[in-house]
Amino acid sequence: MPENKMPPSQKLIDKIAWLHLHEGKLLSTRSRGKDRYYIPGGKRETGETDEQTLLREIREELTVELLVESIVYRGTFEAPAHGHAPDVQVRMTCYGARYTGTIQPAAEIEEVIWLTYRHRPQVSAVDQLIFDWLKYQQLLAE
């Protein structure tokens, strides 16, 4: 993992996310009280690896089990953190994976939705970078 080279004045939120696409649509979520959609995932707990964080967060938020052997790194993206002070950045390390179970909202998740590129204005800045990258890769429908 690359070393954090951010200026001391900037704070970094380290998040792990699951990029799950189906027929050109990206799985996304909206937490209670939030006005934006976010790619499922979350912050690591002390001592957790990326994989452990991903498995725990997706189980807690969507009630499905990711298949460990199918986890694949997709990319890391960084942008200003939505709803935080201007000097706060979020770094989202993204993985793809197959799963078992039925996706349904749990914990703080109020809504599960499939988004296309036209929904880009409704997501956070870091998710917008991911939307752009997925569209460039021809994985996200217009």
C-alpha cells in the first residue's frame, strides 16, 4: 500500500468499497439522513486488513457474504470528503467480488439502488471519480 504523502494540514478518511456491477449498473446505497448515494463499504477498524474490512462492512450493510477467493482489487480513488471540512479527503480503495445471499439494506442503510452514469450528480465527489473511471472502462451504462 502506498505511503500517505498528504500535507499535514489535510485529514484523510480511509475507506474500503465494493464495486458491484450488473448489466451496466452500479450497486449503491443511501444511509439514513443522507442526501447522497454512496458505494457500499466503510472505514476499517483498528488492525483490519482491506479484505477483513470489506467482508465485515458488506455483511453489516447488505447482509451478503462476499466470496473471499473472488475478491479483486479495482483501484484507489481520492477526493474531498462529502459533508466534511474542505481539508478532509477520502481515499476509497475499491474491490470487486462475487457474493452469496440476497442484497438487502441493513444497519444504517435505508436504500439500496442500481445507478448508471446519469446519476453521477447524486453521488459524492470520490464516487464521481469512480463513475468516470467505470464509464471510461465501458462498464457503467449512460
